[in-house]
Amino acid sequence: MRDNNVLILGAGFVCEGKYDKIAINGTASMTGSIESESLQINGVGKANGILTTDKAEINGTLSGTDIKARKIVIRGIADFSGNIEAENFDLNGNIKCSTINAEEIDIKLKGHANVNELVGSHITVKVKEPSFTFFNVQVKPSVLVVKLIEADEIYLEHTEADVVSGSRVQIGKGCRIGRVEYRENLKIANDAIVNQIVKE
């Protein structure tokens, strides 16, 4: 059986359909619902339909509506109007979407991110401090703004959330939380702000 692979070098299009491997090195628009075994983007990808893949690896920017995958690794920017579903979601960069639903969510923030809901089993949000200053100009800190975070294990830094709900919860540096609901244990950093705490 012949492999149904797509390789784009430069600029191009990927039409609706089922593929084995999609590799984009440059810029590409993806139209309609697309299914693949793997999706790799080194550059810019734009999709107007649902993306379904086993593994997505993005080094650059990916925008679209919804994406479903077993594993998603993003080194750059993700901008989705809909939802992200995965078993493992790993982001080093910036994101905007409605919901991220994954067993393992690991976010390393670079910039201002906005998500309505984070739902999973283990959720980690961290911020890498800048290693230099530029003409003594104060850089606006990275922050994740989210309405709801729900998981068994939660560790947060530089997060502004309405509600955080979990079994074992750590509210780290730079956080501002409206309400924390926890079942087993809770730790709060000295500089974090939590308005309401509820032990369930």
C-alpha cells in the first residue's frame, strides 16, 4: 500500500482528507477536516476544520478551530477558536483557546495566554524568568488567564484563575486565584493571592 504523505517546502495547501504523514516546512493552509498519523509544522499552519492526528509537533505557529491528538507538542504559538483534546499536551510558548482537555498538561509560558478551561489529571503551569534585561526596560510578565482549572494534581505559577479545583494543589508565585477547592492538600506561595479556600 502506497503511503499518503504530504511534504510542503515553502508555501502550499493541504486539502480535506486522510493522510499518513503531513510535514510543513514553511507556510500552509489546511482546509476542511484532516486526519493524519503525524503532523509536523516548522513554520506557520492555518486550519479551518478539525485536525485529528496521533502526534502533532509544532515549531512555530498553528491556528485553527479544534485539534484532537494523542500527543501535542508546541514550541511557539497556538491560537484556536475551539478546543484542544489530547492525552499529553506540552506547550513552550503562548496559547489562546477555549478548552484544553488532556490527561497530562505541561505549560511553560512565554507571554500572555488565555484559556477558558484547563481540565486533566496532572496540570503544570510554569514561567521561565528572563535571563537578561534590555536597557533596563521592564518586560511585562507572562501570565495565564483562565476561568476554570480542574485536575487531581495542580501546580501553578503566574496564573489568574476564577476557580481552581483539585486533590493536591500548589498555588505558586505570581498567582491570583478567586476560589480554590481542594480535597487532600493545598500549598500557597507567600506572594500568591487566593480570595477563597474550600476544603471538600
